[in-house]
Amino acid sequence: MTLTISDTTMTSDHTPHSAWQAPGQHGWQVSWLPGPTLDRNTAITAMILADTIGGRDLHGGHRLWPHIQGWAAELGLTGPEALAAASRPPDGIHHDHDDEHAGGQLDREAAD
């Protein structure tokens, strides 16, 4: 599990999701978490969550579940909501930054 964090992007080796600095803003957007612009620390939390979920078969009894729930709560989500949203692939809307990994935006209603 490796997160790569630069001044303008965040990528992972366990998920196709990414985060990028919002154009013209100090905030961040995350490919699996549409909606308001996040601060850097919250974007890191979202990427840790997506990286941890990254194709694993997680459930309420899994040893990582308390962490999943805690990180999800920081994002205003439940554990199951975060699991559903971060498990979906990016939707194809890409934001390329310096030829690094691109991210998309997920429809929040699709995650519910």
C-alpha cells in the first residue's frame, strides 16, 4: 500500500482513484468522493480509505472495519457508503496533472 502525494496530486498503487488540487483553489477533489472541495488532510484521509479498500473483500467483521468506519466518518459517510463509493472505478472524467495518474468524479447518488 503506497500513496504518492505531490503538491498537486495524490495517487495509490492499490486503487485507480486519485485526488488533485482543484484548479484555481487551495482545496482538493477526490475521484470517488464528489461534492465540495476538501482540504489537504481530508483528501489524504479519502485516499487512505480508497487505498485500503482497493479491491479487498471487506465487511463489518473484518479487522480493518473500525478504521474504515472512522475514516468514513471523517468524510461524513458511513462505512458501507464509503466502501460502495470507493469500490467503483472512476467514471471517466479525467483531470490530468503533469502526466501523473488521472482521476474522475463519481456520482454521489450512485454510491448510496
